[in-house]
Amino acid sequence: MQESRRMVGSWKLEELINFEALQTMFENLNKVVGIPVGIMDMDGNALASAGWNGICSSYHRKHPETAKRCKISDQCIKMHIGYDDFVAYKCLNHMWDAAVPLIIEKEHLATLFIGPYFHEDELINLDLYKKQAAEFGFDEEQYLSALQEVPRISKEKIRSLLEYYKAFVMTVVDSSLSKLMYMEASSKLNRLFDSMQDHIILLDRSGRFLEWNRPISQEVCLYPEEFIGNYYYDVLPYELCALLERGLKRLETEDVIAPHIFPYRVNELEVWYSAQITKVMHFLSGKADCYMIALRDVTERKKTEDEIRFLNYYDKLTGVYNRRYYENEIKRFDCEENLPISIIIGDVNGLRMVNDAFGHDKGDELLQKAAAAIQAACREQDLVARWGGDEFVILLPNTKGEDAERLIQKIRQLYSEEYVNSVNINISFGWETKYSADEDIMKVLKSAEDYMYKHKLLESQSLRGNIIGTIINTLHEKNYREEQHSKRVSELCQKIGKVMGLSEIDIHKLKVVGLLHDIGKIAIGEGILNKPGRLSDLEFIEIKRHPDIGYRILSASDEMLDLAECIWAHHERWDGGGYPKGLSGTEIPQLSRIIAVADSYDAMTSERPYRKALSDHEAILEIRNHAGTQFDPDVARIFTEDVLNNRWE
């Protein structure tokens, strides 16, 4: 402890108050109530303290910036607290503290602080603390773990504590009133025990009850008179009795037994408790060497810890282990007793196309079903982890290469009947086996990954074609009119291409892009596609997304990349006023300019829910009037004169 510079007349504060005795008292009291407490002089020196949380000692009061916040909070509260008052306040690090002044001869010499803590009904903003961890360079997992140790206390209990400490401080200033101090502290502490969230048990050396608090009697349905003088094993639950028996034996050579967490069923519900057993001087009754058991309901903390543990080691979407866990476990797996060790890498095919065509929720479903098939095929001792966005890794101890190959066949059989929006699940696999201890496990992994990519190259092109076909069929099922429209546009595009003297390759491309030009509408809601009236501004913005979506779907396939570019630009205008990129003139691919004319003509001459079809003459007039603005003038004229056999003038 640092020496205070505060004086009362010619006396030092340390000469008036036995801070070493207070230190011992605070430590014992903290063992009972589990709430941080300390006395600090006006210069910020700790004179006596106990139970300060790791989040303060290891983080907030250690980092220069957060320590500055603590200092400002401490000084502010000392400036505003009244002589005969106490106050609870939220510090600049977003946790609650409470304070009681220590005043001698009307001089504010020190302040007793309680905290930090959270209110029992307070919602903790984890995002705020994650942001704070990132801002000050704290390890997020350790920082949030320290946060979970901060006690949660109701406002009523805080007020009871402050009332107790207010009385306590008032008695501390006059050492001659030590007997009154203990009596008053005893009364306050008993009332505090009754309101504590912790369950407090005090036993004598033989295991009989000396003290209790009300929550215990309520929890185990016993009345206070059933405790006094009885042995703990006659009244407490079996789970706690077994823990106590072991703990009391250890206390023969130790002073404190670290907290132990155990489950206990209450009215068919599982409740988790933290139990700490301590050998203490029973200053309330004057009896020496008693045992204190502090029980705390940590069910919510246990749930939070389990959630954090799950997020640390499991992939939230699929429920299999995550890459972090896998990278730790592969070291444990890599031992001679597990030989041979096989590694399988699997890559889910078509994920991007499913995301673009049907939405990310369907892509998530694809990954979930793939993970389920892998897990169902594996043994309990095998490890399945999500390696990347669409990749999974399987570690197989005591597994030969041929057994790994059989497992892959089993996985394929399990997912063969699984579909997501009519798209069959498909995974490309690669595998390799480590047979001897001197082989590098990471090279085995790399070999399995390379093998997987070779398979993917062979399998993916045909699979993507199947997926594109499925997407088109699904679109046509949603809207029969789109199927007929696409066929007519394809025919018109081919006729224009032939008249323009394009190559057979380009004419074939026109046939395909005509059929696929609206594939992006698969991601547009049926309510918009089939709306009987005109589209609203927001609905039109939504429908304008379909060239982008169509491009993303088709560009996933290398052989369709040229077609994807054409489809992307088929709503561009000759004058640059189109979408999605605002291309103009010859910046627009030639095939896209042809699609634009054929698409518009068929749309105008087809009946729509919100209007009747235009006549051929009316449609030709529209194309002629917009040649050079919406349409390539050469394509528009060729279409009118040579395909429709109408005069241009």
C-alpha cells in the first residue's frame, strides 16, 4: 500500500486507521459477499482493497487511455459526493461503481469504492465491449471472459451495501468504537446476506451450521430453524454435500478452495452453481476457524460461456467445427497411435450460383445439407470442420486410403437425394493418407487439397451447366410467359445475325443468349414478375437488377463468360442512358445490341398483364423512332427491313 499524504492535524491517516486490519477484513468480507471493495485516498492511492476484478486490474487500470478514464471517474465522484451521503455512478469504462466518503474532522480524506458491477436487470452491450477491445488492443476472448466475472447486483442490494458501508465508514473513524462497529456491521451484514444473490453458508469445524441466508432455505425448501445446529449432510442437496466433503478435507492443509461449478436440478430445471469454500475467522459470532461456502447461481454465465465456446470452436451455420479448432486439433491428431491418418477435403460445387440465383439463405441451406451428409457418414472419433466458405476438411484417425475413398462414396450416397430449389447437392473431394510418423501432415493436407481441385476442374463445368438448366426451368415454372418470350427472342436474334452475316459461332451464341438473357429474373420476386399493373419506382429498381444477377450466375462458368458479358449489357442504350453500366454506342457488345432490339420488339408485340399487345406496325414505328437513341440504328434498320420485311422510311 502507498502512504497517503493526507493529515488530520499532526496525525497521518494511517496512524488513525489500521489499514492492515481493514485489508484483512475486506478480504474476508469479499470471500463472503464476492463484491469488490477498496478505500482510496484523494491522490488515487489504494489504502485497502479486495476482490477487484480482472477487467480493472488487467485491462481498464492498466492501459493508459482506459486508466485515464478511471482516474477522471474517481476524481469526479470525489468532487461531487456529499459529506453524509453515498452515490452510485457509471464510470467512463461503462460499468457501475458506488462510493462512500471517509470524513474525519469535516475533512474528506478518502473514499470507499464498491465495484465495478452491473445491475442485475441491465442488458450488457457486448458490441460496445468488443469495440473497446479492438480500440485498445485487448484480446477480445480474454476481455469478454473477464467481463463475465463482473458481478451483477440489483439496485436494492447495492443500496443495502451502501447503507452497510456508510455505517461501516462512520464507525471506522473512531477506533474506540470497535465493538459498536462489529455489532452494527453484523446487523447490516445479516440484512445484506438476506438480500444477496449469493447463497452463504457458515459451518463450524464439525460441519454444523452457524449462519445461513434466506435464499438457501428457499432453494432447498427448508426453514431457518432446520439449519442451526444441524450437520450440512443432513439438510443440503447430495451434489453439494459431495463437493463439501472433498473441499473440507482439502481445507485441512489449504485456506481457500477455488470455485467449483456444478449443476443442480430445481423443479425440473437445471441450475448451475459456483461454490467456493474458505476457512475464515467468524468475526460475527466470535468463533474461530469456521468454514464459509459461497454459492452463486451462474446459470446465465454458464450459458454465455457455452455460447462463447461454441462460437470459438464451431461454425455457427453448419454446426461442425471451425477452422480455428481444426488447426489446433490437427496437432493432437498427428501422433503415431493414430496412424494411418487420412485427410479428406471437400468443396461444395455451385454455391455462388445458388447464392446469386436463389438468395444466400438457399446457399446456406446447401452448405447445411452438405455438412449434415458429411457428419452422418463419419465416425464419432473423426473430426469434421468447415475449412473455408464452401470447403470442408475431414480428419480420419486409423483410416487407410481405400477406407477414406469408401467414406466419400457413402457421403455421396447420402446427399444424392438432397436438393435445394431443385439443385442437387454435389461435392468435389480429394484425399490423402499419412502412413508413417516421419511424413509431414501439412504436406498430406496439401496433397489432398490439390487432388480435390483436380476433381473440381473435371466435375464443375458439367455441373454448372446442369445448375444453369435448373435455374432456367425454375424461372419458367415461376412465369410461363418468360419461357415463350425467351424462345421468340432467341429466334429473332438468330435471324438478325444471319442477315448481318455473322459467323456460325456468333449465331449460335445469339441462340443461347436469347434463351438465357432474362436468367437473372430468377432472383426477382414472383409478385413483381407477374404484377398485373405497372411497376412502382421501387419495383422497377428491383427488376433492373436482373442483368447484374444474370451476369454473376453465368460468369461462374468459364465457357459462358462471353455470353455473361452480352447478357449483362442487353439493357444498355445506344445513347448511354441504359443500365446497369451506362455504356453507349459501340462500347455495348454487338450481340447485346441485337438482343436489345429483339427483346424490345417481342415485349411490345406480346400481351402483358398491365397492357394489350401492340400491333406489328406500332412496334416497328417505336423501334424506328428510337433508333440512334435506344437502339443501334444499323441493327434497328436491318431488323425492320430484312427480318420483318418492312420499309424503313
